[in-house]
Amino acid sequence: MVNLKDGLGMIDTIEIIHTNGKTGKVTKHTYGTGFWFKLAVKLHLKKHAVIINYGTGGIKDVMSWISGLASPTAYTYLGIGTGTSAATSTDTEMTGTSTYRANVVPTYASTSDSYDDEIQWTHTFSHANDSYLTGTWAVNEVCIGNAANAGDAETAGHMLVHIAGSGQYGAADNCIWGNGDTLQITVTLKGEQGS
């Protein structure tokens, strides 16, 4: 969660569902939820996904948009990568040697209230959906970005949210794209009053 002078905050949840194309085995893990995770965040032992505050990305784009001072490009890309270094708030690109961003249409998340205070990006990554994905990837990185990218040298656009490495993502998902593996990623951001 990023608190702006204990006012506005953004809470993030990242759900990852890996389905093995050969065996049908489903592995699911969620980042940013649960009592123990939230307690660890309060105690500063863990962090929510990193909201980028460097230069021209992330927080600056949000502030520019709500103030009307600028019209940043919409964050309509959900990315995966093989980065193993933990994300930091000054990241300008994903860190993996293999990265890919899929164009998605964010939606309001289904909530029990009518405030439309949660935005969600979701995509099922697979070779069938994304022909760029070939070979075997140890996916260990997720981002929300505002430009497309496919390749080893990512320099396109800005990032809003970024997690990478075992301390943030958890155990890597070894995706064998040619075997029909799928990796469904859902990122949810909720705006709320800071504590």
C-alpha cells in the first residue's frame, strides 16, 4: 500500500494460476492477501507490490491524471517476465531476460459496494493467446504498464505496479509454452483512505 500523507492509498492483490498443459495440474498463489501478509506489511517485514514512483511513471502519472496537469497514457498492459531481482520503486523496466506485455482492458472489479474503487487487469498468458511465448520460461515477475513490449531489452513505456523475485512473486512458475501451459494473472488495485 502506498499512503500519500496518510490520505489516498492503493492496495494491490496479484493472483497467479498456472495450469500445466500436459498434466492438468493447477498451481495457485496470491500475493498481497491474508491476515499474516497484512500483519507483516504493518510490521514492515513485507511490502505490497511496488508502486513505481520514479521519474515519469506510476505515482506521477496517477497524480498528473487526477490533477488534470497532464494526460498520461492509460495503463492497459499486463506483463510477465523472468526477473529474479526484487522490484524497487525506482524501476523503469522489468528485469527479466525474457519479458512480454499483453494488451488488456482494465475493468472495475466486482465488489460488495458501488464505489467502483477497485480496478482489475486480467489475462491468461499462453502460446495460443500470445504467439510470442515459446520455449520454457521461469516466470517470476509481473507488472502493469502503459506500453507494449516483447523482448529481452524492455524500454517501452512506464510501469505502475511491479513485483519480481522469490521474495515478492514467490516460487517461479515454470511455463512450458509449447506444452499448452497457461498462466492466468489478475492484478487488482483498490483505492482507499490511508490509515
